Amino acid sequence: MTEPTIPPITEDDIANYLANTPDFFERHAGVLASVQLSSPHGQRAVSLQERQAEMLREKIKGLELRSADMIRHGQENSAIADRLHRWTRELLLTRDAQDLPLVVASEMAAQFNVPQVAIKLWDVAADFAGQTYAQGASEDVRAFAASLPRPYCGANPGLEAASWLVDPGAVGSLALIPLRDAGSPDAFGLLVLGSSDPHRFAADMGTEFLERMGELTSAALSRLRP
């Protein structure tokens, strides 16, 4: 009769045994003291306790870095919230509706450090149709604004809206924010942000904040609508 073959013990078997037998090293303290491991910081051998201490230090360092990142992001978010508060406050303090587009642009440049800002509106009430910001947007750019489900961010491929900026030749990246009434697919304006930094408005960046700015701008400028 053939005796059954006993499968060889694997590393996983040993690891599972040690994990499920916490008192093994208490009963075999000499084995624990004699274990030597390679240090990740060189070729020297270290004891198991030293290796555990190194792993613990590395873990603590990683937690400290994560904590520092969380603090930094919190400070950045707080600063952005302060800027947004000041920008919104200026819009609320603007008594004359015809000044709102200029306040939107100038305060955005000042509060958010955007080098160039321009804004164009169309389909405004007759009282505002003669303003500079209500003129000069072609049918093509109106159709383009209406086609944007969210802000466009990226390089300037010669878009008409970029020509509204003071110095379009100095623009390395653009953000185009469509302005529309809540729930409407049609746009009644376009807010243009330009920066010489090609990475300021990158194509792969998140647009949630720009979308919120567009919503606030659209709400403020609803006073100019028919």
C-alpha cells in the first residue's frame, strides 16, 4: 500500500502559522533574537526588531507626509474660499447692473490672480445692448459656447474668444466658461480666462470650481437679461 504523499510546507504555510500562533516567539525567544534580515538602507544585516523599528519609522514618516498634505490642502481651500467670498461680495455690492460684467472680470483678475479676463454677453435687455461687452460675439462663438457642457480648458488653438483678451499672443492656456440660465442648454455669454502659464488651465484639470464660478456669474448677470 502506497503511503499518502505529504505536501511540502510552503512560505505561506509558515506565514499563516506564525500569524496565528502569536506566542511562538515567546516560547522560542532565541529564534527571534537570531533572525537576521537585510536592511533596505544598505547591505548590512539587522535583527528582526531593528527591521520592525525601521518599518515603523517609515510608516510614521508616510503618515506625517499625508498629514502635511492634508494641512496644505486645507490651507489652500481656505484661501480659495476667502477669495471667492471677496469676489462674490463685490458682485453683491454693485448697484448699477450695467457695471456687473466689468466687476466680474476685474475682480476675478484681482482675487484669483488671472492675468487676462474678458467677458462677452448676447441676448441682453435693450437697455444694455449698447455696452461694449454686449457686442462683438459672432454666431460661431455663440454656437461654440452653447456646445460646451462644461468649461473648456487647454491651449489656444486660435479661438475667436481668445481675441477678446488684451494680449492674446501672450496666452499659454485658456479657460472658457459658458454662461447660461439655470436649466437652459443655451448660453447667453462666455467668460474667458487667459494665462501665460501653459499649465494654469490644463486640458486634464478638474473644472468643478470653474463651473461654480460660471453659475455664480450667470446668476449675477441675470439682471441684464430681458
